[in-house]
Amino acid sequence: MKILDDLDHKLGDSDDEMYGESYEDDSKHNDALYIHVDSKAQVEDSFDMDGETFIKGNLAINSTGVAMRDSPKSFTVVYEELKIGEQIGRGSSSVVHRATHRPTATPLALKIINMFDKSKREQLINEIKTLYDAQCPCLVTFYGACYREGAITIALEYMDGGSLANMVQQVGAVPEATLANIAYQVLYGLAYLKSVHRRVHRDIKPSNILINSRGEVKITDFGISAELQNSIAMCATFVGTFKYMSPERIQSLPYSYPSDVWSVGLVLLECATGEYPYPEDKTCIEMVQTVLESPIPTLPRGNSEDFADLISNCLRKDPKDRLPADILISSPWFQRFDAIDTKMAIRNVHHWIQEMSQ
């Protein structure tokens, strides 16, 4: 892939080249997706979408890559080196296609966003900011972005197992031992988002949790995630998927990290039973009444007490009563099923996938 040289005139002084030290992302065993290091790189504080470069705040994207102010990294993606495949998804702000990076045969998921919609631009910025400097095995990997013909294309890691929504549709209820190892990875990702990026995801649902054949489980779709400047800050907007919203969000009350924990509880219940935990009413008003007035859903018999305790600590109507992700991840439920770190959790999910494929 080419070095991101087209942004030189947009990033700092023209004398400062973006030909810094480069290294491979060994964790992905990829020979061509490089990160280019240049601590001098600067991004203009302006917005430009008419020319060959998209600039918004501290982001600059052109036809070959993306760079961010105050980050020593820049990512290179050349659209002409990509073989575009079939559409594999469609979200509220984007279309996702499977693709291959031709020089290295690296599989990718390309999220394509029309930049003439302001709300979609903001979601793009949120997504890139969340993933740009992320160093977490439980978040989908960001390989770069490019701008061409009024659209931004984001190159993300392709997860060949699809989403938890796909998995439940195909296999039904997930065995408790496997689900514990899946849940460990999800909570690890949320704990990382909180402690390192101070971000609430705001749209945790089965279709935004991906899995691959190696047993890795990763959170994706950060387009509406919100950055909180301190640990007690509250979001004041009403966005995300309605069915998995916490009670405080449904009521348009201030919310924070516990709202993601509620969503995780519902996702785990759905995976454990094979169906959404609440009756799916015909109207939004009926759904609101169901969530706010009905008893909190519980696990059916046959599941462990440790699992029931974890669900109980996620699904509490008062957000102050929910345990945070970094505490939940120490639950005895995970110890019971050998989910003691991400490496073990990945291995255990991989073993289950192998058993299912036999």
C-alpha cells in the first residue's frame, strides 16, 4: 500500500514529510496494512469536502488514507487495490461490502458512507476516533479509510462468523459454557472503551457483536458512541437500537456506561434462550410500557446460579445498581467456564466452533 503522501500539504508544514518509521501489525499477521509514524503530523482545524481531501476537526482523509491530529499513526488504504465483493450488511448510516486487498489477499469489511449527510459524517468521525488508536482484541480492527467521489470508505477487519444475531438464528440457544466465553470478550471490550477511551457504545445488540472462526468476539459499529470526558458524565441524546435500550434511555433520562451493561444483559438472555427476552409489542409505546412496567426477565431453569447472578447484576432498572463491566468480568460465572483471560476465552469459543462444524 502507498504511503499517505497526498496529505502532506494538509498536515503541518510542507517540509515535514509523512515518511516516518513503519511497522507491521503482527497481531494480525498482515504484511501490507502498515501504520506510519510521524509525531509532527498536524491536521488543519477546518472542513473541506469539495476537493480531494476530507477534513473535519482533527481528521484528514484523502484517496489513499487517513491521519489524525495528536496521533503518531496514519493509515493507508488505496481503493484501486481493493476487490469489492457482495453486500454483507446495511446499517442506519452505511452499507457494508465484503472486499479483498489484492496485493495481500487480506479479507476486509468495507463500510461505505455518503458524506453529504451531516449526521452520517458525525457518525463516521465517532467510529474512526474510537478505533483509530484502539489496542484491544475485543474491538474490531480498523485498517484505514479513504475518500473518493463524495463517500468515505472505512476498511475494517472481516469477521467470517458474522454476528451473534446470525449465530442465534442458525444454532438457536447458545450453550452456557460457550456463552460465558463470548460474554467475557464483550465485557472486556466495554471495560476497555470505558477505561481508555471514556466511551459509551450506545448501540450494543446482537448484530453489533461479531465472531470469527478463530473464536474471537468483537464489538463493532461505533458510529453513535459517545465520548465522556469524566467517569460521571452523562449522555443527553436518544440514539441507538430501541429494543436493547436501558430504562433510563427509553425515558430520555441522562445515562452513562451502565446503559451498555443493561444491553449486554439482554443480549446474553437472547443468546441463552434463542429469543428476545421481552414480548415484542406492535408499537413503540407498548414496548416502552413493557420494559418499564414488566418484571425484569430472568433465565429459564437449567442455567447456573452464577449466570443468573450476572444477568441480575446487568438488568437492574436503576442504573446505579448495575455493576460495571470491569467488575462483572470477575464474576464466578467466568471462572466456572475457564474464561479467565481473553486468550482462554478465544480458545474456548474456537473449540465450540470446531465441535459445531464436525
